[in-house]
Amino acid sequence: MEEFFKRLKSYLKGAYKMYCSLYDGLQVAILFGNLILTTAIFGIL
């Protein structure tokens, strides 16, 4: 049973790390998207 909890803990840690890196990636993507949008809008004006 203890082994199961150890595995679960490491799995959750891995999932959390993956979630954090995905979240960071999303933030960067949003930032770039806004930058491109702003550039496009100012380019049209």
C-alpha cells in the first residue's frame, strides 16, 4: 500500500510540473499573440 502512495505522489508531482510548464507556455503564447495583434492593428492604421 505504501508503494502505491509513493507512486501516486510522484505521479502527481510530474503532473503538476507538466501543468506548470503548460501554463507558462500558454502565458508566452498569449503574450506573443497580443504582440502580433497589436502590431497588425498598428500596421493597418
